[in-house]
Amino acid sequence: MSISAPKSGESSVTRFLARMDWRSNVIYVAFILVFILFAITLGDSGFLSTNNLLNIVRQTATISVMAVAMTFVIANAEIDLSVGSVAGLASVITAITVTNFGLIPGVLAGLASGAAIGAVNGALVAWLRVPSFLVTLGMLGLAAGLAQWITGSAPQPITDSTYVQIFGGGNLGPIPGLLVWTALAVATGWVVMNRTSYGRRVLATGGNPTAAAYTGIRTARIKFSVLLTSGIVAALAGMLYAGRLESGRFQWGQGDELTVIAAVILGGTSLFGGRGAIIGTLFGSLFMGLVNNGLILAGLDVAQQQVIRGAIIIAAVALSRKK
């Protein structure tokens, strides 16, 4: 009796599908499918135009920048809910300082505001062991209220053309400046996460802090550093908001924390720590921008857009799992 050999093609495909970690790679599949769907249904609305595609990049740049730093926070099994409010606070502090004291002091003041909040968050979490959810939730309200208080809810214009050119309002040849900032943030984050001992210590601390401590990793210092960095990067994102929109406002960044966290989780970073994916985070951010852009072109109202974004965030959390 002869036995027919299995088809090699089918066997290879089956083995490949069995090995694929769908929860880590679903963002790439979802991005391609949604892009094709919008290209087909919204082609006549200008979805595929170069200007619209560049607008998606510009509109997601601040989310992408914050999401890179958030990847380290979440991979460390912590969370930072204050990033959106820190961005708004940094935008107004930068605008006020640039107007009164010049470019360099303005940039330093904006970054310092983020560093101060990040340091407070990190110290409370790392050494006083207050849950990061509670610390950063409180800081969300504090930073938002402070930004509104010092400005009297009024926008703070930025008239310094050099600042606007560097921080989001200009182009490097045909390339939008915000795309350059995104590329720099992603490249730096990827190298640090995947090619340095610091990245390995972040993942080890997030995966099993007790085991990490036994190997000599100073887990409290790691927790402090990721939250400090998150605050500084959120401030940078606020400065990019101010440069692109030529003003500082307490509203800039409002609600961005949820979009940032969704982008990170959709990108394959574990909500429970121990796994981080910088490139996945970038695609998660672009996916959120793609969805927002498509919903607007499709004519959905704000309430309908919120429903869909909320469903995406729920899906992002559902896709997360413990290692």
C-alpha cells in the first residue's frame, strides 16, 4: 500500500501559521487591511492623495513620539496616564518662555517641566511604591489644572519663526519636520530597547522584578528612569504641538494618553510587562491616525468616532496577555 507524501507547500504554510504570534503581529495585518478598505471606499474623497497621507503622519507624530517612551513604561509593567496633560503644560510653559526670554530658555523650560513631573512620578512609584496608575492619574489632573491656571485658559502664541521651523512647523526639503522627529524617536527607542543592556534591564524588571533584583538589577532605579523619560518625552511632544500649531494651549494633548496606550498595546507590547515592540508601537500609532483620518473623510460625527476609538482601545487591552 502506498502512502502519499504530504504536500510540502501546505505543510510549510501550516507550520508558519502555527508558529506566528498573532497577538504580537495583528497590528501589521490590521493596518494593511484598514488601509486597503479606506483606499477602496474613500479613494474619491482624497484618501490616497500625497497631502492626506502626509497629514496622517503629521497628526500622529506627537502620539508616535510619546508612544515610544510609553513602550518602555508599559514593558516595565507600569503605566503613565499623565502624558497628555504634561504635553499641554509643556506647550504653554515653552510658549510663555520663548516669548519673554527667547528660544533656548524656552526649549529648556519646556523640557524641564516634563522632567520635573516625570521625576515626581518616578520617585513616588519607585521608592514609595505607590501604584503608577494612581500617581499618574493624579498628576494628569494636576498638570492640566496648572496649565489652565497659569494661562487663564488663554492661548499663548509663538511668533519665533526658528522655533516653529524646528519644532514641527517646517520641512527638511520635501520631508515634513514632524516625520523627522518621529523617525528619530523610533530609531532611538528601537536601538535602546533591542541593542543595549538598559533595554534588557527594562524588560527583565517588567517581566519578573523579583528575579531581576536577584540578578543585580536595580529595579527601583529602572522604574524611576522610565517614568522620568516618559515625562521628558511628553514635554517634547507638547513642544511639537506648539511648533505645529504656533501656540501653546492647555488643551494640547488632552486625551492623548488613551490613544498612546492603545498604540503601544496594539503594537505588541505586553500590558503586564516583559515585552516591548518599538516598531509595532509606530504602526499602532499610525493605525490610530489612519482610523481617525478615515472616519473623518467618511463623514462620521464626533460621537461615532469616539465609539469606534473606544472599541479599538478595548480590543487593544483584550489582545494583551501575560507572557
